[in-house]
Amino acid sequence: MSTEKITFLLNWAANAYHIPIYLAQKLGYFEQEGVKVAILEPSDPSDVTEIIGSGKIDLGCKAMIHTIAAKARGFDVTSVGTLLDEPFTGVVYIKSQGKITEDFESLRGKRIGYVGEFGKIIIDELTSHHNMTPSDYTAVRVGMNVADAIKRGVIDAGVGLENIQQVELEEWSVAEGRSKDDVGMLRIDELADLGCCCFCSVLYIANDAFIAANPDKVAAFMRAIKRATDFVVANPEEAWKTYVEIKPILGNDLNKKMFQRSLPYFSPSVKNVQRDWTKVTNYCKRLGIIDDKFKQNMTNAFVPPSDELDRAVEAEAKIAAADCGCAASEVVVR
């Protein structure tokens, strides 16, 4: 049975940073733009680009590095915008365990967890710059359960996001009678000399055939998403309260803290950033994921124009971060 609904597949189980997608539906923005959207959660996040690229699902979201790799492998996906811009990503660990330090070589002989194959590819590549080889550590694929695997002692550390897995470990550390500062992160962007964490920016992606056949629907979807993002940034408390009404399972302090830590990373313009695409394209070449013939699979053709306020807010946030030398999580975009 066919449906007129746009199907949208999340990159992960619904969490704090998926809020614009659900609010676009709850607040009627999709309906007002003339589209109906069915929001779906994956059973395995590694399958998302393949499912969308094969045309079984119309749109979804996925990290930039996976979006590029999917196209290189023949899956017809294109990024039509940005959900989360440059969330800090790295190897998270518990300092008091004494097994891992700020020295990358302390990973030697350790069990390192990762979500999908690119987590391992990234760590493998980093070892070559730090007097190590992949045989010097044990890679453990733990899927969406990196933080839990660390807590249970299955792994010594794992690849995760500062606004998700690191928050979960910080709250657990406090519950165990330690400081949240007992959680450390070896940031991949710093270790790989990338200058930013853009490789894990979460993008809105679409099947190429769907884009070609339904450009008006894609544009309508992105207009609704932009309105929802504006609402989240301008009214974070109200936005979170509404989200919890939609997803009661997220209604606890842990998820609210994840949302608060995610706020600085929401893209005000929802645009693909050429600077970041250039960096990640070059990084993917370095990782051996793509070659020099690769053509970037992204467009801003469906993103509604940003007004002067959007541009001013974006510029001020970047200037503030550069001037104070602080982390992005310390510069809250309002």
C-alpha cells in the first residue's frame, strides 16, 4: 500500500537533538507546509544511509562522514541541510580508572568501543600518527551502547559525542560519588588536526530519486524544519517541555542535560557549510573512504533563505568562540 507521507528515518533512537524534527510535526509546521511526515527510528544506526540510498525511505539524518561514504559506495543520498553542527566527538573514558590519560598512546592494549565501522576506521588511522598500529588495541563494536559498555566494564573507552555519551557518563560518575570531571575525552578533531568536529555534524539527507521527483516536498520539509529550529533556539525551555509531551521517555534530568548541551550545536541556518564539507571531504580521502574523483553530495537549494538576524547570530557565536578560546558548548546561540 502506497502512502503520500514522507518517510523520515532518524540516525539513532529518538534523543535530545532530534527535537526540531518532532516539533515540526507537533507544532503543525509540516502540515502548514502541505506535507505529512512519518518519523521512524532505526533498529541499527549503521543501516540508515543504505536504507535511504536504496529508496526504501525518503529522507533521514546521518553524520557527514557517513553521508559522504554512502555516496562513494553507490548509495544515492544527498545532504539537503544541517541539523547539528560540529558536536565534539572523541574517545570518552573515566579518568579515575587510571587506564587512559590525555596521551593518545595510553590507548595501547585497551578495549575501545565504537558504534559503526567508521569509528574503527578513524581510530585505526589515528594510531598511525601516534606510534601505534590497529593491533595495539582491541576494537569492540558496541552499537548505540558506548556509555553503557564503559559503565559495565565491557570496554575501557569508546567513541562518543560530548552532548550525549559524555553527558551520560558524567551523570553516572556523579551518581557513583565522583565528580563529573572524572569523565575525559580525547577529541578526534584535535588528534586528527581537523580544526573542527564537522565530520560528525548531523545532516538532513534524502534519496536522490525522491529529490528529483519531489523537489517541492523537500523544500516544504526544510521550511518546516527551519521554523522548528528557530523555535528551539528562541524558546528552549518551552521547546523541551513540548518535546517531552511527545516523547515522555525522555522526560528526565539526564535527557534534559543532553538537550542543554546540544543547544549550541543546532545549526541556526540549517545550511550545509562548504568549509566543513571541504574539510571532511579531504579527511575522507585521508581515511581512504573516497578518491579524488568524488563529487560532494550536498545542496542548499532547498534551505529557506536566512534573514539578517540568523546571519548575525551565527557570526557572533563563531566570533565569541574564537575570541575566548572556549569550547562550543560554552557559547550558547540564542
